[in-house]
Amino acid sequence: MRLLFLGDMVGKAGRTAVWQQLPGLISDFRLDFVIVNGENAAGGFGITEEIFRETINAGADVVTTGNHVWDQREALDFASGEERFLRPANFPIGTPGHGSGLYMAKNGARVMVSNIMGRVFMHPELDDPFVAAENALEACPLGEQADAVIFDFHAEATSEKMCFGHFVDGRATAVIGTHTHHPTADHQILPGGTAYLSDAGMTGDYDSVIGMDKEEPVRRFLRRCLSNQHAQHQRRHGERHDAHDLRVDGDHRSEPHQRLTLRCTSSPKRCSCSRCHALQPQSGRSYTRHFL
């Protein structure tokens, strides 16, 4: 079984790139299951029902989120009725929506996905993420009810992410971190067989600050004062998809895997700049592979 995890979609540039490129990725890599974190897809803050549906129609099997899940108020209305839309499982009891789900992959495998948010340097501070993970694993154990168990651990601190990875090692197929929008280079298979990555990065414009227009955040650091909210980076000059490609063997353990960086432009045949020069002219996709 082959799974793909795409880091946080950021704004119009990020979501449009996913909608245009994901069908090709599914075909190129013969993917069985796709997870996309969509919490920044609506202007960089939250996600709408329309964006969620378009992402599913593009080929995503599950859309996960994080601390920005309710930034678009309509998410509170559609979350409970969409099993393939996940918010962090450690929100208090009674919160709309689902924190985990069991899904069928294209090859017939049962994939449990759980979306959990860390607490260190995070707002709002939710319930204990380790207890939430234990509850999810008890409800759907790997090798019994599920053929693969994937955790999207949405958190700031790498120490908390690493502790979470070791906590579920051997009981989960993969722990993939999100939230920072920058991919880490620590992809590895833990001693118990669980694949681990501190952060998958983002799907967004790389000529930016975490997917947002760079002028305002730079000004904040220089002047130490706030003005306008960060604006999403709209110029689709060269999007970056940070993705984690994972294979699962017959014993539900992760096989050696790879991190993919996909760079694309909306007009690859017309663009001659140095950033887009290396693109494949027919597909508009070029891959940088980092093998483990």
C-alpha cells in the first residue's frame, strides 16, 4: 500500500496547486491513499466547505486540520456531517466534527487516520494529546481493525512531536507532523517500525513567509508592532508541495520511504525564470526526492 501526505495547504495558491496537481501525483506514484492538511486553505486561515469538497474531488481521501480549523465559521456547520473532514481529536467532548476515522484505501486496505494537536506553544490549549492517541488506538488497533494507522500531529515543538512519535511507536504506521509550514529533514523509521517526520511542510508559494506575503511579517520583526493580519501570498510564481510518500508492508510496518518536494508553475511553457527552468515542460511537475 502506498500513501501520500501533503503538508498544510496555504491560501489560493496552495489549494489551486493541489487541485491541479494531485490527480497527476496519484497517477505518477500509483497512490492508494492521500491525506491533505487543509487548515490554512481559505486565505491562510481555516477552510470552507467548498474548498473541502474541491480537495476531495481532486483525489484526497481525508482532509485534516489543526488550530485554525474554526477560523471560517462555516466549518462548525459542516464538520459533523463530513466523515472525511477531521479536526483535532483532543478538542473537548461535544465539539463538532470527528477527530479520527477509518477509511478504505484503493487497494482495499483499512486506514485509520487520527488528527491530534499538541499543547506546547499552541493556542487553544486542548486536552492531553497522548490520552487522545491512546483512546484512538484502543478503539482501532493496528493489525486488528486497521491495516494502517496514520497520525497527523499538529504541533509547534519538535520535542513534543518526537515524544509523541516514540509514544505510539510500534502501534502506528506513521506519525507526520504539521503546523510550521517548513519541512524537516528527520524522516526516519523508529525502532518499533513507525515512520516519523517532525513536519511535512506546506503546499504554498515558497517566495513567502510560511505561505504569506513576506513584507508584513518582516515589518513586524523590525518594528515590533502589529498592523494588518498576515495576507496569503497570491502570486502563483512557483508553488512548493512538501509531501511524504510512504509504503506499508504486510506486517503493517513502514517500509523505507521518501520525502518529495514538488515545484510547479501555472504556466511552465511560458516561464523562463531560474526557479521554473528545471520544470518538466509537458506536465509542469518536477520532483526532488529525499530517500531514507
